[in-house]
Amino acid sequence: MIRGIDNYLTAYQFAEYPQKRTVNEEPTEKPAVQDKIEFSADSLAQSAALRSFRGKYPALSISVGSEMNYSKDRKTGTVAVNEHFLNKAMNDPEAAKTMSDLIYGIDKAEKTVAAYYNSLGGVTERTSHWYIDENGNCYNFSYTRRDDKLNKKLREEAAKDTQERIERSIEKSRDAEEVRLEEAAEDEEAVEDEEAAESDEGIESEFVGKSMGINVAKLARMLAAAKTRSQVQAVMDMIQSDLRECDAGKEQGLDVDEASVQAAESLLEEAKSRMSSAEDREPTPQEEMMSALASLM
């Protein structure tokens, strides 16, 4: 006999196997196979209620949830409704109206914010989650990241406008200086007395009357609308830019409105003090909109 087969047979002969059941033994009862999943009446009613909202507001993703979702998962228009409030809305007309109004408002807000960011452009990432708790209170978490084209464009436009105003002021001052010199020469030839000097002085004061200043009221509105550190920093940059332009105007011989300069310096100190209390985060869509409106007023 071949050794390999002999070893195999030996192992087979001494292996332990369960004994066969005799005919007289009663068969063991097999567990029943569950071939159908049972749903409670409450869960079916909840699903039907949510389906009605999903059909009416297809842009929203509505489901049952027990807490606020704070994940930056690039999902928008997700709505989690607390199970207890959903059950209440299914049986209480007043709660049903509250939930209907909330879902309508959420859909309206999502469309408005989407249109706002589409008009701005440059959005690289956006998340928006909503949660309706057991008492019918509505909460929202949103996150947006963009390349800040709007604020950059506004700053560029403001800087360009300021530069053009300085150039126009310088050009006017040059024209006024030429007129002053011509009139002074005529006065010197016509009259060589104190009246000629007084006439020159009057012309000089008219030239000095050409002045430039800082729109402190606009900067104050922008600072009041700023809620985050990045927004406060943007206002500080604009104030410092205006102060530098006033210094340049002084060097060009322009009459600078010192009152507006002092007010701007005070506003700059106020902005610096607000940096410590401002929140270090990305501004919400509503905060960006308010900041943009304040800069355009």
C-alpha cells in the first residue's frame, strides 16, 4: 500500500463525526425563516409625510434626524426633522402648519443664497444643513469658501476711484495755479499797492479751498457690518489706504480735510480694538451680503 493513502485512511478512520439520528428520534424544530420585513404604522406614516414634502420641494433632501449636522460635506439643502415633532405635525394642524412654513422658508432661503453666490462667482465649496428640533425650532449650519473676488473687486474699484480723484484734484490745482499766476502778474502791472496783494491773497485762499477728505460715514457703516476678523481687517486696510492718500495729497499741496482725517484715525483705532472680539471664522452669506451693501452705500 502506498504510504500517503495509508496515512489518509488512518486519519479518516479515527476522525470524530456526529452520530446519525435514529428513526425514533424526534426532529429538531427549525427556526422560522422571516421572509418579510414588518414596518410599524408610525414609520409608514412618517415616510408618507416626508414624501409629500420631497415632492413639493425637490431641491431639498428631507429626512428624520435627531441632531444638527455640522459636517463640511459639500451637501446643500439637507433638512433633518426630529421624529417627535414630525409625529406631532402628523396629528396637530398647528404643528403641521409650522412645519410647512419652515420647509417653505428653508427652500426659499436655499434658492436665494444659491442665486446670490451664483451672481458673485468664485465659490469653491459650499455646505448647508438644516435641523428642526422636537419643539419646531429651526437651526442652520452653512459653510462657504470662495476666492473673495467681490471684496477684491470693490477694493480695486475704490482704489482706482481714489486715484482718479487725486489726479483730477492735482490737475485742477495746476490750472488754478496758472490762473493765479496770470492774475497776479496782471495785478502787479495794473496796481502796485496793497489792493494787489489782497487780491493775490484772495486768489490763494480760493486755491487752498480745493480740498480732499475721507468718507468716514461709509467706513463706519462697513465697520458696523463687519462681524468676522477678515471683514474687520478689510475695513482697516481701506482706512489705512485713505489715510495714505491724504498724506500724498498734502505732499501735492492739496488742502486736506483734517477733521475727516482725525475721524478716520479714531475709526482705525476702534477697528483695531474690535479685532480681539471679532470671530475668527468665514463670514456667513448674510454677513457677506451686509458688508457688500455697506460698501456700496
